[in-house]
Amino acid sequence: PTGPLEIEVAYDKTTLAVNDLVGVTARVTNVSLAPAPMVIVDLGLPPGFSLVADDLAQAVSDLKIQKFETTDRQIIVYVDAIAAGATLELTYQLQAKYPLKVQCPSSSTTLYYDESSRASAACDPLTVE
């Protein structure tokens, strides 16, 4: 890791049934000695899964994050700042919609407008039976 940020994404299971929920924990750590302003967290959204938005909506209410939005393939989270040495932990759930085996898309984080600060994380394939 060369940038100020590190990211880890963990799924609580990799095999599930249609309509099951999988819990996801994403941790973004500011490993620098200065606050990280305007952090963008791009969380991969596996094909065939939908976001259960309750936990992220609560994170907005709690002012932990500013906002989030989803596209077909990602959940984009906007964070005002992460203090020096601090870790932002986000938990959310995804619901499996179809039986399939899918490579989980990678997730990344960057400082807004600073592509050189990008850090990425991959995860294990998911199987929906």
C-alpha cells in the first residue's frame, strides 16, 4: 500500500441460497498521519445481488457517512473525512436474487480527485444455490 488509505471487505459466508442475505463488512483505514478528506469508497456489488440499504441509511443518519448511491455494479459511499490512523467500518447486507456462482467484484477507496491514492480489495467467489 502506497497511498494513505487501506481497504478490506469481508463477506460472512460465500455459499447461500436464493433470497438469503449475506453480511458484508468493509473497513477503510487511514494509515497516514493526516486526516483523509473527502473519501470515496467504491464497494463492488456482485451480479445477481441487491443491496439491503437499511444499515447504510443508518450510517447516514448517524453522520458516519454523508451519502451512498448504488449502480448495477457498485455501491458508492461518500465520507466527509477519516481521521489520521482511524478506521471507518461499514456493515451492510446483500440479498441473493438468482442461483449462480459469481466472482465478487473488487472494492476500492480513493481520496476525491486523487486517483494516485487508490487502494483495492478483492474477495472470494460467491455461490448461490
